Amino acid sequence: MLEIERISRLSARYTLHDDEGHTGSWARRRFREEMDGDLDGERYELRRERRNRLVLVHSGRVLATADAGKRGRWMISCGDSTYVLARKSRWRSEMELRSGEQTLGSIRRARRGGVLCDLPSEVSPAARAFVAFVVLTLWNRAAAGAEAGAVAATG
């Protein structure tokens, strides 16, 4: 299981580690949905190409993409594999990674703004981190939208 922890409430910096010994640290760019960091000493970058597309880049090469689909689903492409990322239910924030009709794993909130990503080892560590950070980005978008709605309602 991959765990991403926020270093502090005031900083958009994260550490990540999993059961297999993979470790890293990432930082969100100020006021953006983009991040960069390392995983096992290798540098990666999460970029937003459009509002509905996020990509994982390593050494100038795109390793994975996430494209928004219908009804809140996201299509994740990693190499030759394609997955669907969707909410487990409309009333919960937990998300599932699916391949066809089969659920491969889940991504859920952890304490203090973190993420727990339970995906199989067939998904590479970099792709697991990418999926977890995509979900974190979606949760941040939802929270920002809720705050904007509350401000507009109270005027």
C-alpha cells in the first residue's frame, strides 16, 4: 500500500512510501495543480496540460496520462495499460481503479490530508504515485469548489 502524507498544513509538500520500500518526496507548485518530486531517487513531474488532462513526465518522456471522462470518471493510461478511475459511490470520496469490470484497488483519504493507495504490484510504483496524486488533485478541486460556493452563498 502506498501512503502519501502531507508534511504540514501550511505547506504543499508530501512524503510517500509503500510496503515495498519505495520512498520519495513531492511538492505542489504554489497555486497550481502541478507537482514535482522524486521516487526512489528518480525525478518526476505531474503536469496539467488542460483542465481535463494531467500527465506524469520522467526525463522529458510522458509515462502516464489521466483524461477526464463522463460522470466524473478518469481514463488513466500507463504504457500499454488503460484503467478507469471512478468514485466508489456518489456519497463517498473514496475512488477505485478499474480494469474493465474488475476493481484493481482503491484510493482513500488518510489522516491530515494524506492519501492511502491500495493498488496491485502490476501497477508500477510511479503509476501508483501518479494515480494517488491525480485523486489528491480531484479532492482539492472539489474542496475549492465547495469553498467558492459557500462564499458565494454567504456573499
